Amino acid sequence: MAQPVIPDFGEASECVSENRLFCPDWVRDNWDPVLQPALVQHIQLTLIAVGFGFVISLGAALAAHRLRFVERPFAWVSAVIYTIPSLALFQLLVPITGLTVTTVEIALVGYTLLILFRNTLAGLRAVPPEVLEAARGMGLTAGQTLWRVELPLAVPAIIAGLRIAVVSTIALATVAAFVVSRGLGGPILGALRLDFRTEIIAAGALAVGLAVLADVLLVLMQRLATPWAASRRSA
Amino acid sequence: MILAALDVFANSLDFLVDRRELLLEKTWEHIELSLVALAISILIGVPLGVALGHLHRGSFLAVNIANIGRALPTLVVIAVGFTVLGIGFTNVIFALVVLGVPPILTNAYVAVDEVDRDAVEAARGMGMTPIQVLRRVELPLALPLLFAGIRTAAVFIVATATIAAIAGGGGLGDILVNQAAYRVEGLVAAALCVSVLALAADAGLGLLQRLLTPAGLKQQVSSFEPDVRPVV
């Protein structure tokens, strides 16, 4: 009779087998196979969602800036999407796009629209009329005014919107694991089912850390993108 | 693909009709869970925010707590709560309150802190005690914004309660995280219920917010839309 095949899972450390609150050795051993890929996927999910969301909302905000009637319907639709719980929105999309990354991305893009649209439009509208007057006096066309005056002055408001959108997308993307095993939600959900504490805490800390880091990077980006604001800040 | 999707939606409508008792029971559980969590969040967030706003102290903490709340993924809070408190109602309420307090606290703080100083000054000049100033001037003027925070938290809690099912919270999430038992139709039906619940909470509290706004403030407030709402 052949010997039964017992898979070799390696030695679990004492800490892991006792399921203590946090085992650094598990994190060290599983960084490459588990945590690092999940982190990279999480960043991808976020970048794609915010990228598409930004393009759509910027287009809609520019349209609403010129044509006032665009504002209400777009704001209304994006507010409704925003109010729908993420897990529900994912499940409502599953019959249409399946258990795929597309499903997740559509929902994540949907959640960025309200904040990005509102902030961009508010930024464009906050440009002082005398500045626009001066631009016209210098002979700038409407297009030139938009690119050289209105959009640059709206940058702080746009980046403020991006900060909220990025941070909340990072938080939301963990829920994506219910649909498709991608991102940091995957290890968290898996560990939750096995009641394995170290993995929950490690992956959770990575998600929070990523959100904080992204927020700091965007603040730095705003300082670089609006050098004229530095003198005002220090004053 | 579109036909198959329509088929699923048609089946989920059947599910809505056939299993309405289950859905009603889970919806009611969901509402109960959310109300308890919201009540606790209000009891913690409002007094703290109002006190800090009245004293104009702790602005850094009060304003940033909403940002911190936003950066905390729901799933992480539930999962970490689960590792510490174990499975069940307490853990779920804990997670919902952790996520529900920040918008309430921040809005309550900002609402009271930003009440027109001249109005407060005038009230003091009339001989009102600090408590009278708070009750008769600051609170009525702060009410709309304060209530906006409660509205945000309510929508947030309804959404979070869905995910909380993973830690044994009950409610509509029980169906949403259990595809094996309820199949896609059941999931879509439950997703519809929870979406309607969230939209109804938002609309209902929005209406209440408008009713609570003192007449003299209506003009100002209509143009203000708080954008500190977190997403779940």
C-alpha cells in the first residue's frame, strides 16, 4: 500500500501555531508570496480607479463649468452611486460584468466621481472675476484662459478632491476581495475566515499605511504644482 | 451577456417576492443594528464635538478625526475588532461606532466652533450664562451642520453593517456574503434592499435636516453641502 501523501506546509513557529496577536516571523516569511503582491495589486486597483474617475469628472466639471445644466444630473447620479454601499454595488454589477476586476473598477470609479466632480467644479468657479477680466484683457482666448488661468488656479481644489478620492478608494478597495481575490482585502478576508490574527493585522496595517502615505505624497505634489502659493503659506 | 444579466435581474425580482419574509427579517435586523450603532455614535460624538466647539479647543483632533476615519478601511476595522473581541454583536457594534463617531464629532465641532462670534458676543452681553449661550444660541445655529454629520454617519453605518455580517453581525450582509446559499439572485436582491435602505436613510435624514434648520438660516444652508462624507 502506498504511503498517503501528506503535504509539507513547513514548520509553523510557536507564535503562529498559538495564533498570538502579531508574529513578525510570519510577516517576514510571507512578505514575498502574500503581502507584497497584494500591496502591488491594491496600488494598481487604486491608480486605475482614480485615473479613470479623474478623467471622467474633469470632463464633466469642464462641461458643467460652461453649460450649467450639466451640473445637476451629473451631481445627482454620482451622489446616488456614492450612497449605495460598496458591497451591494459590487454584487449589483456582478450579473453584468461577472466576478472580474472590471466589476470592481467600475464600482471604484463610480465612488470617486462625486468628490472629484464637486471639488473640480468648485475650484473652477472660485477663480476671481477680475483675474478672468485680466486674462481677457491680455487677449487670451477662452481655451487659453482655461488652460493657463482657470485650471492652474483650480489645482489646490482639485488636489484636495484627489486626496479624499485616493484615501477612500484605498479603503474601499479592500472590500473588492468579496468579488475578486485582488488587493489587500484578499489576505484580510482569507485570514478572517481562518481566524489568523497576524495576517489580519499585517494586511490591515499595510492598507492604512498606504492611505496615509498616498495622502502625504499628494500634499507634496500640491506644493510642487502650485509654487506661487508658497509665499502666501509662509506669510 | 446582456440577456444573461437580464435573466439574473428577473430571477432576483422573483427572489424578492418569494423570499420576502427572509428579506424583511434581515432588513429589520439591519435597521436595528444600524440604529443601535448610530445612537451610541451620537451619544459619544455630539457631546464631545459640541463641548470642544463651545470651548474652541482641540481643533486639530476634531477636524482630523474625520480624515483618520476615512483612511480606516471598514474591513480592517471589522477584522481587527474581530481579532480582539471575537465574533458577534459586540464586535460589530464596536466597528460601526469606531467608523460612525468621526463624521459626527467633526461636524458637531465645526458646527459649534463656526457659530457667528458676534451672535455669541451679543448673547453674552444680554447676560446669558455660558450654558444658556450654548443652549439658546450656539446649538440652534449649529443644528443643520451637526445634523449633516449624523446623516453622513447614518449612511456610513448602514453600508458598514453590510460588511459586518462577516463577523457575525446579522442583517442583509448575511445574504450578501453567502453566495453559496443564496446564489447570485439572492445577492442581487439583498443588494437592492440595502441600496434602497441607504438611499432612504440619506433622503429621510436630509428631509429632517431641512425641517430642523431654523428659518433664518435656510438661505445660507441651502448653498452648503458638506463634503466630508466617507464612503464604504
